[in-house]
Amino acid sequence: MTTTQADPGSGLSALVDGVRPVVAAPNSWSETAELVADQLRHHLPSRDVLTAEQRRGSPEGYRSHTLHVEPDGAFSIVGLVWRPGQVTRIHDHLTWCVFGVIQGVEHEDLFDADLNVIGRSDNYAGEVSGFAPPGDIHRVHNTAGTTAISIHIYGTDVTRTGSSVRRYYD
């Protein structure tokens, strides 16, 4: 995966304004993920939140573009771009995560602690989902023939931690 920082302009202002109070509230990670998912459903940006160059992706692997980091590090918004066939390693996360697909389809495999597949889903443009540890072991794969793009919101400063991933399993 390659990471870049992007300047989305004002395309995320309503989303950021909606997420701030949710993240500041004293909720569990699961509750926070559900409430942030509601905000992303209401304010899911268009694919134009990324530049045309960023939307092309990279043949070397999926690309990550940091779009916003809250000044206090409470959350980050990241755009991920997947060319056909690109896949993550099996992993879990440091914190809660919410994602919304803005182009294409992302296939997700969910695993239990013994790495048995316990669920599969195809997430289409306009769909939003979220989760919180524990129980967040998964792999994402672009199984379609076109580029997929998604917006992810993580409950951490990904520029400080370097990633949202806690550990890889493969």
C-alpha cells in the first residue's frame, strides 16, 4: 500500500463537522462506529474528493490518501483506491473504523480469531459500514473489473500511527 496526503478543499467540511461531536461524546467504540456511520451516510462525498490522478490508483497496490486529520488526533478520514484484483492482507485495527464506498465494489471477508471465514459481503457505491475491535479481523478485495474507491474514518491519527492496522495475520 502507498500512502499520500491530499487536500480535499471543502468537500469534507459537512462530514468533519458531523463527526466531531460524535467522537467527542463518551460512547463505547461500537456506539461511536454506529454514530459515525450515520454521519458518513448523510455526508458521503463524491469521488471528486480525490483528484483525477489519485483516483487512478497504482499498479503496485491499493493507495491510501489522508484527507483529514482532526487537530487533536481524535479521528482521520482516508480515501482508499483499489484497482481490480487488489487485496489487503488479513488484519485488524487499532480502533473503530467506518467506511463508505463511493465508486465500484469492495468485497470483504470477515474472520474469527482462528482465521475461519465467518462472513462475506460485497459493499457497493453508496453503502456504509463500520466496526470496532474486537471482532474486526477482515480482508478487503476489489473483485470487480473497475477501480473501487472508499472513504474510511478511523478513531486515531493515522499520520501519527502510520496506519490503522493493529496486526496482520498472514
